[in-house]
Amino acid sequence: MPSPDELAAEFDILMRRDGISVPETRRAAVLASYADLHDQIALLHNRYAHTDEPANVFRLSPPERP
């Protein structure tokens, strides 16, 4: 897991790259959300293997033509 400083630097790079400007008054809240999202992605990424995906696929038959 990256340190808080590394996470903030990564966040700043991503925002700058996409041309997004976060107001200084909201930066702490947005950065906290980004850190939480980063943790959730890591949790989900490590929890399930591709073999755990459901095997069923839903298909609808085309409507019958009169």
C-alpha cells in the first residue's frame, strides 16, 4: 500500500493528467475518497480469481416474427 504522501502525489498526477482541478477547500475530502477507492480496488482485486466468476450467461431469444 502506498503511503499517504505517495497516494496524494498519485492523485495529483492523475488529476493534472486529466485536466481536473479540485478546489483546495474540497481536496482533503476528495483525497480521502480516492484513498478509500484505492483500498476497495485492492481488496476486490486480491479476493477473487477469474475462476470465481459466475458461469451463467443470460440470453434472450429474438422475438418471433408474425
